[in-house]
Amino acid sequence: MCKICDLIKKIVLILVAVVGVLFVVYFWNLDQKLLGWAYKQVNLIFDRKQVNQVF
């Protein structure tokens, strides 16, 4: 019976940790900040080339 309690305790602790991390990411809007940074880096890479379009 104690092994089952330990397993349930570990599962609950893991779920609490996951929910806590997701709350922090949502509350501080970290996903949008990370995507904004990545978007700027991609634009720095691909906007360096000069385009010569002739129609």
C-alpha cells in the first residue's frame, strides 16, 4: 500500500510542477517574448540580402 502512495505522491508532485511552470510562462508572457526574439533573429538573417527585382 505504501508503494502506491509513493507513486501517487510522485505523480501529484510532477503535475503540480508542470502546472506551476505553465502558469509562470503564461503569467509573464514568456512564450510571446521568446517568439518575438526568435522572429527578430530570423529577420536579421534573411533581411541582409539586397533584392534586385526587375519587372
